[in-house]
Amino acid sequence: MKIYLEQNVYEAAIERINWIFDEFENVIVNISGGKDSTVVYHLALQIAEERKRLPLPVVFIDQEAEWAHTIKIVRSIMDDPRVKPMWFQMPIRIFNAASHSSDWLHCWAPGEKWMREKEPDSIKENVYGVDRFNELFGAIIDYHYPDEPACYIAGVRAAENPKRAIGLTQSICYKDVTWGMIANKKKKHITFYPIYDWNTSDVWKAIHENKWEYNRIYDYMYSYGIPLNKMRVSNLHHETALEWLKICQEFEPDTWNALLKRIDGANSIKQLKDGATGTPKELPFMFTSWREYRDYLLDNLVVMEDARERFRKRFARMDETYDGMHNIDDMYKAQITSILANDYFMTKIDNFERRPDVDAYRKYKRTGFITGKAIKDGNAYIFGENNDKESRRAYN
């Protein structure tokens, strides 16, 4: 449930960041080149300047296969004399969702032809003991602040998906704050998300009213007709960004040419029809059920045995958990989408399972109890698609 206050989200974010600077001597901003981290960076820089806490450390983990416009905005930030740049261009592994057979891009690997040259002042040696993107943030703060409390400020928002909404509103990460994530509780290494309750319109309002420089790739996406809530800035072979490969050549021809030489499967994705990495609207005629279609794709499209086995185990668990659920085809479609998008880490399936209506069904199956909200909303997974108030009244 949302609780609306008199204070607007801009004022709340300023208050939160001031509180963070009160609590921590070591404050680092994470940026991605996207709109959300742009807002967080400018707010934190403003407060750091007011408090005479400059230069402000800013971290960017460069995944090599980035939009040129992303690199342009990051370079602009890192060149600001008020910033202590921490631009990482070091060997790491990034999952390659563009290929069924080549599952990793080894970014910045020695001896390989990179998409572009490294920045003169970037951090080029990986001394952090891990080589996966999500693990690096904790390893970096632990390496540079081994014996001191320290925190990141990052631009994650609850409105982006149900998983984030639950995580940012229900679990305390520091004192009485929920809008963050613990990296190391003992060392007080925390990541805070001070704009967690902003909507997309709040982000763009702040950028334009303050005349902040932003990633112009969003302008290209807007002119192409992409909805605001679908625009995403990430590495170009990410499982949630494959559709961008189809338009990369039009937006940034030089980036596309570099991608073709560097990313296995990029051109194959480019040739696919729109929506080919998502579940079709209609069940293909040669299959009798969505489950049969899912199993066929698993056996014939996922060529790496370890990935196929991970899918198989996850599907078996879900088949048991959701057995008897109304509209179970929604589950099969989420699983099919993960297969078609090479989502071997099952982000899309995680998002499905963390939806409030799906969570309500799991609780109902486990306990036999239906929450009042599920009754009021007419949870389709519990009551079916054609339920009505009369048929639900018996559960009150």
C-alpha cells in the first residue's frame, strides 16, 4: 500500500541524502549513464558541495558493450573537478544473452580487440577477487574501505518491478531504513536508493527543470516511439535489452559495427522479427499446450547442458509449487520468454514469482488462507479469470 505525504519526492530525496552524509564519512555514488543514476549523481554532488565533502567519489563499472552516448555522459561526469573518478575498465565476465552457444563476454580481456580503447585514467587491473558485475560492488567497497563504514548511493526505483518494490519497502538495511541493501552488515557497508519512490515522470521532471545533462540515447528512443517506462540503458547484450540490438545500427552505426566484431550472436538477434525474443501471443499450432511448447524449446533451443539443467530444475519446482493454479499458462509463458531471451539467470521468471498476485497464490496454497486484498482484487490465480464478487464472498 502506498502512503502519500505532504512532502514531495524531490524534497524527500534531498532529506535522505543529507541523512546519508550525516551517517557516513565515506559516500560513493554509483552511476550507469542512465536517467536514474543521473538524478542521484546530481543530487549527491549538490549536497556534497554544500557540505564541503568534495571531491565526491563516483563509480562506473564499464561493461565494454555500452552505448556511445552512455560513455559520453559518463566521461562528462568523470571530468568534473568536483568528482573523484573511479572508472573501472578491467577484466570481468558479462553474460551474453545474444547467443545460445557463447554465454560470456570477457570484457577488457588482455590480448583481445575491444570495442573501444580504455580511458587514460581508468582503473584497469582487477584486484577484487571476483569477476561478475553484481559481485564487484561489494568487493570494491570492501577493498577500498576494509575497516571503515562506507556506503553507495545508487538510482534504483521500486516502480521498475515488483521484486524491487518488495525489497525496498519491507526489509530494514540500516537503522530504520528499508530503501537500501546490505553489502556487509558487520563493516556497515550499505547501498542506499534515495529515489526509490520516484516515478519515471519525477525523474524526467527533475532532469529538465534543473537542466542537468543526460544520456541523449533516450531522445533517440523517444523519437522511435519507445514508451518512457520501456527505455533502458544497459550493456547491449543484457537479457532485458536484446530489443535494442535491433535498433542499435540506426542509432549508433559505429557502436553497431564494433558489436558485430565483438559480440557473438548480435547479428542473429538483429535479423529476428519484432517480439521474437518474447512469448508469441498465440500458441504455435503444432503444440497442444504452452507447457508442451516450453519443454520443446528447453530440449531444442538451450544447447548448453548446464543451463538446460538449471532451467529443468527450476521448472520442476515451479510445476509442483503452482500445480492447481488458475491461469497457469501465465507461468509457462514467463518461462518461455526466459528461454527465448537466453535469460539463463532467470530474471524474468524471478519477476513473475515476485508479483504480488503470484505471491498471494503461493501463500494460499501453503496455508489455505486467502488475504482480504486477494479477495477484493479477485486474484485470477486463485479464483480464475471469470470470478465475480458473489463467488468470492464465500471466502470472507
